[in-house]
Amino acid sequence: MEKKSCDCFIGYLSGEEVNKSNISYQVESIEKIQPTFKAYGILKGEPLNKKQIVDNRRGYLRRFAFCPHCGEKLNWKSILENI
Ligand SMILES: [Zn+2]
């Protein structure tokens, strides 16, 4: 059987779908936009850094345990190390 490589769908970040290949880009976008939101009074509290954005307790990131496309168990430790 042919094994296709999968850009695993790993969860939601701030309501948007994230894949292995774009999570770091999306975390960066949030990090960049937050000071603007803060300036316009949309953001309550202080702008977050990348590590805070992916912190479970902040509620921005909803993580899947397995990729719904290929069924691979997601290695969050290694995913988050690359952010
Ligand atoms: Zn996958």
C-alpha cells in the first residue's frame, strides 16, 4: 500500500484550523496582531508571546491527539519545540 505523507491537521488555533506546516506561521500572526488589538482596546490583558499563545491554559489552542486524516498520533512536544 502506498503511504502518502500527510500534513497533519493538528487542531484549532483561535478558531482556525492548523496543520503541522502552518502552526508556527499562525502563532506568529497572532503574536504580531495582538499589540494592534491592544491599541484598539479589543484585547483584554497584555499581548502574549508565542509560548503563551500555545499554552493550553490560555485557551487559544485546541489540540487533537491524533490527526483525523491519517490517524497518526501527534507528537505535541516536537510540534511545540519548533514554534
Ligand atoms: Zn495526518
